[in-house]
Amino acid sequence: MKVGIVGSTGLVGQQFIRLLSRHPYFEISELVASEESANKPYEDAVENKIRRIPEKVRKKSVSAIDDELDCRVIFSALPSKVAREAERDLVERGHIVLTNASAHRMESHVPLVIPEVNPDHIGLIEELDREDGEGFIVANPNCSVIQLAIALKPIHEKFGIKKIDVVTLQALSGAGYDGVGALEAADNVIPYIPNEEEKIKEEIPKLFGELNGGEINREKFRISSSCNRVNISDGHLENVSIELEEETSTSEVKKALEEFRGLPQDLPSSPETPIKFSEEKDRPQPRVDLGGDTPMSVHVGRLREDNILDYKFIVLGHNTIRGAAGASILNAELLYSKGLVQDQKVVSG
Amino acid sequence: MKVGIVGSTGLVGQQFIRLLSRHPYFEISELVASEESANKPYEDAVENKIRRIPEKVRKKSVSAIDDELDCRVIFSALPSKVAREAERDLVERGHIVLTNASAHRMESHVPLVIPEVNPDHIGLIEELDREDGEGFIVANPNCSVIQLAIALKPIHEKFGIKKIDVVTLQALSGAGYDGVGALEAADNVIPYIPNEEEKIKEEIPKLFGELNGGEINREKFRISSSCNRVNISDGHLENVSIELEEETSTSEVKKALEEFRGLPQDLPSSPETPIKFSEEKDRPQPRVDLGGDTPMSVHVGRLREDNILDYKFIVLGHNTIRGAAGASILNAELLYSKGLVQDQKVVSG
Amino acid sequence: MKVGIVGSTGLVGQQFIRLLSRHPYFEISELVASEESANKPYEDAVENKIRRIPEKVRKKSVSAIDDELDCRVIFSALPSKVAREAERDLVERGHIVLTNASAHRMESHVPLVIPEVNPDHIGLIEELDREDGEGFIVANPNCSVIQLAIALKPIHEKFGIKKIDVVTLQALSGAGYDGVGALEAADNVIPYIPNEEEKIKEEIPKLFGELNGGEINREKFRISSSCNRVNISDGHLENVSIELEEETSTSEVKKALEEFRGLPQDLPSSPETPIKFSEEKDRPQPRVDLGGDTPMSVHVGRLREDNILDYKFIVLGHNTIRGAAGASILNAELLYSKGLVQDQKVVSG
Amino acid sequence: MKVGIVGSTGLVGQQFIRLLSRHPYFEISELVASEESANKPYEDAVENKIRRIPEKVRKKSVSAIDDELDCRVIFSALPSKVAREAERDLVERGHIVLTNASAHRMESHVPLVIPEVNPDHIGLIEELDREDGEGFIVANPNCSVIQLAIALKPIHEKFGIKKIDVVTLQALSGAGYDGVGALEAADNVIPYIPNEEEKIKEEIPKLFGELNGGEINREKFRISSSCNRVNISDGHLENVSIELEEETSTSEVKKALEEFRGLPQDLPSSPETPIKFSEEKDRPQPRVDLGGDTPMSVHVGRLREDNILDYKFIVLGHNTIRGAAGASILNAELLYSKGLVQDQKVVSG
């Protein structure tokens, strides 16, 4: 199945390319970038080649977003400001947009999905009142939200979560190329990330909400979030504490985390297990536990009782793979496995 | 007044030297290091010259701890394991020990003091049942505790604190020279610091306790602490949230922080104000706000309401100055200003 | 004497402010920034507050460059592209421009000066055929050049240098705020800095050239330069090897370096000695040897014989102080001490 | 074929394990560590788990070096001081030692081999006067030497190299776990690495020497080497300039680099091509070009004419794979392919 990438020259765009260049279902047919890059070979359109560009797309000619695109499915790595209109426009032209941008996440007709957490929310698109030839959007949450939601899922399911307190230490790649200057980052911590705390507080309740009659209600959590940018290249690490509805024990919570299996354990991009639980006292750590063969797993460790809420632990995830490009691709695989991207209503032509 | 430094070749020892080399009250008469360094010139005894060594101590001959030391007052930068016995021994020999080591902090006869927080605890030493010729110990808290306690002090005084939740991002210098390997630190976060969470939970209640009949009771707080090592050279940054006894407002809490003045604002090492409050949305930051002219101030910013507890904010302090060597020196200045280091009971000879 | 700063909101602009805010001769009367910042308070005009802003300029209103500026002497921290026209225009309006920009450095009527290296080149401005009311430009070299030239000066004077091979490891602050993205820098080395190798090859010969009849000839060196960006905040470190005309010995070269005194050792910004020579086998190092009290000294160490050329050594300097803002200010002090900024021909009005 | 690893708990030891845990020829039968680790499960014997430990060796029991080892071939990641005696002893006990340690590299009866550079030096072991049941040592060069030698090989072969000037920027992992403290490395460059400059000057001539009658002579180069430690986790980058015997052109040198194929392009650990040549003006870069699928290739870029010698360029290699564990393994594969590890003379029993 042919797929395209809009925002293909940015950091997440390059990650999409890397992951899709050897995908069993999808084949990149369109690399879309800004007007001025159109018709250039991809490698000339990319200014910041921080990731290796796979050989086979280097010379591929870049399209502009207004070109007729030879694919139904589009992955979007657009910046949010541009995404608002551009993705809406792609939908009107009949495309299915799997987006990592935040622009449409909180809209009532857009499912916000993590296959391991709320795969049923995909059902929303079947209840949409789509025009002839119209496509739809499926969004994945923000990077700091995805890994948190996966860690919370089995605990919420078993014991009910009431309160969530999270303090994040987020990598530089989460800000894209131009998000943080090298000199701001060097030997420094920045205890603020624009809009990040808000995203956590908005997206978590939607993810755990119930789909009911074409509407997704919001799960009632009390959430406190504090976000810090630290000087590492990849990997968001989160200090999480939670209050539960039911009384339980550390060993029961641990068991829930370890035994958790997502619905889609057999999709091509599914990790072996959604959660890797670490027993060691000083783990997980970004440079040690990420990368390698398991970038789609979320790492949880240091589970212990908390003096204020009930339990606390560390969550670590690869922000540009599990938290961005890989998340959209996993969503596309979920749609594909359910036959939803082959949906004939979608594309007019 | 002559003073000595034990543990003088370590990281905090070097910081003591730097700060004392231009002090108005104190003059370094003894640099004490391990047996094998004795009688060497100081600069040859120091293996890791990470800080600049002031010209005037470079050639000074190093003493061993069992030598007769030509000073009543001793600053201790010993590692905790060594400190336990060595500091006790110095006290028996009549010395007044201002220690940064954790070994004796929680002992009932040792005042644990921050001049801006609990200067009255110094009174404990006058109630001690000291033998003839015996000295005493005054300890300062752990680096992560000092800056936290200073930020909490004016809030606790005005509104009463019930719960404290703190997640720290701590600099490499807090671990000393050999605490963390370069490769462990590089491009990484370590979500664990040995004993650090415990120290916060033990020391804060003692600092805010009441001195009463020769005993210091413990203030009743519920405290949750999570400690992370980040890859920066200096400066601990803390994400703090608190629950209060009295209802108030962000602006009232801010006012309390800004107007706070410690008792000893006129000691040589006192900062202009104990707390510098930052209005900017992304501050304080270690590389920007520390160093310079105000290493003894604690920086507070991002004060805002919290969804789970009542308020939250960021605290930043210079861990080897405000959080270690500078803290001991400020304690010595407090003793000096109260005439306690001139106390004739102290030294037998 | 009143002075202004153009390009005052950038990284070097902020360094100018910090250094001039406590200067014995100069007082900042004008902070000039782009059109859209005009009339704003300085602290609102600055987007990236990486350096602390001195209290007294925070609220100062920013001017636009076309405003009438209340000062004869202007320090320029403009980006080179803007500097070309803007500085020329300021000269026509009668200003004396002390520039850190590269735009005019190689022009025949612009003295390129380091007070310790070629103070006599200042004489060029007296031979200029200036129009009534016209000012002039004095430039300082590029950051990587200044520290190199200072280290070479005493050696060239005594033994004659024929060949210079330099491999630099340059700090992030040398690229300004937006020069390098945080993600490019993280855990990385970039073995290329645009135009940097060329600047070294052009500027060194002009600095060591002779002023003769209104012209500066070029000293004949063979120069090889290779420039690398490393992930440190401040400090350029250079691996230098040289071939000499005269035969000598390591100890003689060392003696020349240690005994070197610049002409202007008594200017306010002059370092105690232009060169600090280090005997230790692993020094100088940026984080250890820079900062503190001697940011205007250049550090030289690891002097030894070379197998290919004659000698090699390490040079280290603080790139935004000794290599930029401090260099312009030292030039201004030299002009001031020679009575050249009081020159009545300069300002028309 | 069964193999063992001595020094298996260190940084390079762990890299050996990672690479050998999925090797087509070799199977790890012995993990050897210090006396006090003997009989512990491997994961408990390792203190610094900076690399991921493959599942299948985690519980494997560790042997002591004096135990009878169930394998003829031993990979050595011992520290040099320990290696001197221990490797000699292993040889006497009949083992074939593939060592990354420097202890025996320069000994006349030890071949120092890079399969792409001097595979014929392996012949030396057939000329050794070995006792019954005695083994032998094959060493690989120092990490900074291997990548340099590979880049020089095709150039020397075609045009003859007379002089080599190299300035290195070396990663923290080159120093092992305890080589550099985190605080020494943070925001810093250390312009000195113990013994590194000497190793480059000694090992390069042996690698390019001729094996003749049981002796390896030394190629006559003039070499200048300067070594710097930079704050990156993996990857040594070298600024190299060379003088040639024959006149040629940049494009001819480039052609030689690009067309170079090592003898053993078909060994399991051989890179697709020994050298990857980069055309981009700011490459190769450690975080971008290393890792991924080609850790055994050496990256060369920025080839250009030099003002002092003839040509200069950048060389980059992965120091713990291509420069250490991978190098020993490639040597073992070369021996294996030549039938030399099956040699019956070797093991007595």
C-alpha cells in the first residue's frame, strides 16, 4: 500500500522515512515538503540531516502539498500551525491522515489513539458523517503522553486511577530541529516546555474516555504535570506518582505492568511487550535502555510506595519513535488490520 | 581566626578553599588530607584539579588528621564513612567542627542548621553536657535539602505546610569526583541517587522542628522525594509541590517568597536576599541563573497552582556553594557572630 | 564617555553590556536593536536571555539604528551581513565603530587590531583621508584568530614563524544563538564551521603585517587551519604546531611565552599577563581555566617538540570575552588612551 | 566454535558479548572476570551496566582466569597492566588470544593486525617457534590507530605516504568506565590522553611494515599526533593531514578511498566497504554517521588540499566496535578462515 509523508524533511518526518523504508505493508510513494523544495531530490530538500537518510529515498523527487498525491494514506509530521489547515484540506481531498501534529487531537470527530490503550476509539471514524470522497484523521497523542498512558493503562484497568502527578525530563529531539538552541541546552536544564503541561492534562482524559454514540467522554482524573527539558538527544523520562481507587500492593501493581499485553501484539511495529519492567534500582536510563531492538516498548522501573499519593515509578520512552513516528505507523497498521484504510468511501477518484 | 579544612583535596574541600581564601573573618591555617598526602604541597596532594587552586595555598604543606592542628575551627568535607569517626575524634580533641558530611546530621546532640531557616537551633550546643576541653559539631543539611528548606521557610511560616512533593534534577558535582563516570552521564539521565530521597525525608523535619529542653522535635510533614542525576556540571533544580494548612493565593505565596529575609542578612557570606524570585516563564535555569555574584541565593520561579496539592514551583541552588561549602561557612559566621567559636570551654589547651 | 552598542540583543551584544556595565571609562548611553524592538525596554527586546542582564539596563529603552545616537563611540555586535552597510553608514554619520563583525576586517583602510599584537596598526586611522565629520572603523579579528595571534606573537618576534598548522575545537557560543541546533550539538562533534578556516588564513597575515605608508602588507606565513565545533558552552581550544626560522629550544619558546607582556598592560581590560602558561600535562581545559578572574588571558600549555614542524602546543581562550566583546572594548581603551576617540574631526556636530 | 572472553565485565568486554551473542562462527562458552566475581551470574558480576546485556548470558556463571577454560580461543578485554602476565599465561596454557589490550602489541613475535590493512602479518604466527601445547597472541591496534590506518591504507598503497599529522577528538568510551569522571568531562575538553600519542606513533609503522623472515620491519613515516578527549559517548574523530611521495590530485585520492576493498570483504564482521566516503561539507559526524548498520566502516570526509602537507581530511570510526571488540573479532574470523584456530599444535589436551 502506497503512503505519503507530509512534513517529510523535519526531524519526525525523517524518522517516518527511516521506519517506513523497510515496512512490510507500506511503501513510500510521496515525500511532501514546502513549496520551495518541490521537485528537488529529497536529500537536497533536507537541511538538517541529523538522521541517516535511507539510500532508496535520497534521490526521490519531493512533492508540494497541493500536488495530486499518489496515495490514500498520509502520515503527517507537520508543525501544528501548518497542520491545522493542511490536514483538513487533505481530508477533504479524500486522504486518510495519520497525524503526529497536535492541531486536531482534541477535536470531537478525531480519534486520538494508542493501539495498546484505546484501540476501540478507532470506531469513531465509522460513526463519522463523512461526505462523499472525504477522508478522515487519526491522531496519536503527544510524545510525553503516549509513554505515560501505556504505563497507566494496566494499572487503571485493574485498580482505577484517581490522581496522576508527573514530572518529566524530556530530550532535545522532542523540540524538533529549531526548538532549542545548542547554547540554551549546553550544561543546562530548562524547567519549561511550551504547551506541554497542558497537553498532558488534556490528552490523558480523552485517551481513557469512553466512546459512546459517536462521542468520546473524558475520564475523570486529577492530573498535575511539570515539564523540564534536559540536555540529552533522545528519550523522555517521567517521574510519575498515582493515587488509586482500590487498595493493592506494590507487587500487584508490578504484576499488572509486567503482564500487560496490548491488543495489537501482532502488528508489524508492535513491541514484544508494551512495557518492559526493570528491577534494577537505577533504571531505566535513556542511553542504556532505549535504542537497540525495542524502541517501541515503554520502560518502567523504580516502582515503590509513595508518601503522598499511593505509588510512584519511572517511565521512559523513545520520544521520536514510540512517541511520534512509530505511534502514527502503529495506528496505520491498526487501521489496515481492521480494513479501514481500504475503505472505498474514502477516496473519490 | 585560624581555621582548618579536613577532606581538603576533594571537590567540596576545594570549594571551601576557594571561598575561604578571601574571607574577612577566617584564615586557612590547616589543610588536612589523607595520611599519604601529609607534608606534600597542597597542589601535589590534589589529584583532580577541577577547580582553580588559589595561588596562596598551592605550596602550603598538607597535614594529616592526627597531627596537632593549629586552629580551633575545622570545616569538614570528609566523605561520610570517614567522617563518622574522624569528626567525633576531632570533637574530643576540642575542635569545633562545621561539617558538610551526613554522618552526624541526625544525631540528637548535633544541631543541623541553615542560618536563614533555623538559626535558633544553634542554641542546642549551649545545652550540651560537654566535657572539659570537648568541642562540638554543627552540621549543614544535604545540598538538595538546603535550597528546598530555604524556599519552604517563608511559606511554612505564613501558611503552614502539610505535604511536600519534590522531584529533583541534580548536577554531577553533587556526586563528587568519582560519584558518576563520564560515560554513565553522557547523553543520559540516571533516575536514582543513593540515599538522597531518604535524606530529604529525614532532614527537612529536623530543620523545621522546635528546640525544646535540649531536644529538637520533628515537624510533621508528609514528604515524597524522587531524585534524578542529570548531565550538568553545577546546580540542583527541584520541582516542588506543596499542600498548605491555610488557604491563600499565588500572589500571597509569591509575596512571602520575595519578602523573606533571613536573620543573618549581614553575615559576610549571606546573599543579598535568600530567595531570588523569577517572573519569567522558563526560569530559573542552572547555567543562566547560578554562578556570577549570587551563588548563595536560592532561585524560585514558575510559581503556580497545582491540581493535586495546592501550589507548585521550581527551586534552583548552587549545590557546591549554597548547598555545601558555603553553607558550612555561613554556619561558622553565625557561630562567630554569636561569640560561640571564641568560647573558652571549647579548647582545653 | 558615552558609548552605544549596535546588535545589542544578541549573544555578543549581551556580553558587551555585561562588560561595559561596570567600566571605568565608558557608560552605555545607547542600546541599538532592530526596528521592531525600538522603544521597547531592553529586557523585552531580548529573546534569548542566556546571560544575566545587569539590573541597570533592563528597563533602558532600545533605539533603532537610524535614530540619532547620543554617543560618538559605537560597539558593533552586528551579524556580518547587516554590518556591511550599517557600519559604513555609522561611519558616515561620524561615529567611531569598534566592531566584532567580520564585514570590514580585510578592507585596506580598516585597522584589524589586537592591542597585545599590533597596536601600531591603529596609526592607520591617522593616515586615512577622512571627510569632514566622518568617523572610522577599528575591527578586532575573529575569536579563533585572537587567541592564536596572541600566542604566536612572542614566538614570531623572537624566532620568526614560517608555518602554522592549527586544528580548533570551538565552543557553541561562537556560533551565536541560532548557529547550531541543540540536537546537532548533543553528543556530537561537527568537523566544519562555515568560513572559519578562511578567516584564520586571511586575518593572521594582516595582523602580523607591517603598516607602511598607509598600507598594511601581509606577513608571509604558510597556514593550514581545520575547524571543529564541539559541544561545550564557552572556550575555544586550539592544537597548534609551528615551524620557525631560527633554531631554538622548548625552554626558550616557553620563556618567550611566559615573559610576553603586551604594550597595553595598564588598560582597564588588559589581563595581568596576555598569556598564562600551564605546566600541567593535561591543561589548559575550558571549564577549569576560563571564567573566573582572567577571561582576558590566553592559556597556553602542552608545549613540546613536533615531529613534522618544530613545536606544538595548546591554546585556549574565552571566545565571547577575549575573542569578541572584550577584544573590541580593549581596542576602544587603546584608542582612548591615545586620545583618538576624543578626536574633534570625528563628529561633525 | 567455543570462545571465551577475559575482562568480560568491562566496557569492551560487554561490547564483545553483545557482538558475539549473535555470531555465526563463535559461541561464548566462558565469561572470565576477577577472582571475586567467580561463580556469580554474569549480571551480578557487572557493576556498570552501560550496555544492554543480552538475555542469554545474564545468568551465565562467571569463571576465574585460573580455571580450566572450555575454549581454545580467548578474546581479551583486560586492562593493559593485568594483560601483560595474564595473556602470556593463557598462551602457555595453549590458548589463542585475540587481544585488544596494548600490553603485547609491540612485541616482535606478536602480529598486530587489521584485516583490511595487513592480513599477511598473520603469517608471523606460522613462523613462531612454539613449544608443544603453546598458543599465541594476535593483537589489534589501539582504537585511534585502527580507523586511521584503514583510511591511510589505500592512499599509501597508491601514492606513498611520507608524513602523517593527526589531531584526534576522542569519545569518553575510549577511556573505559573509570577513565574520566563525569565532572571532568562535563562542558569540557581535555587536551591530553595518557600514552595515546605514543601509541599512534609506534603502531602505525608496525602495521605498514613488511613481514620478512619472521620479523616485521617498521615503515618509515614521520608522524605527529595530538590527542584530545571530548564530551561525547562514542566515536573518535580525527583531523588528518598527509604528505605523499607521488604527486596526485584530490580526485585521485578520493577515488583511492572510495574504491578500497579489504582482503576479507566476506568475513561475517566485515563492513560492506572499509571506507565510507562523505561528500557533504560538514560530515562525517559521530552521532549521525556511527551506529546504525555500519559500525565496522570507517568514515572519511572533507578531503581537501593542505597548505603545509599535501592533503587533509576527517576520519571517524566507532571506537568500541571498529576500534576494539569488533577489531578482535574480525581478526578471529580471519584466523578461522585461514584454518589457524583449528591448528592442532595449539592445545595440548
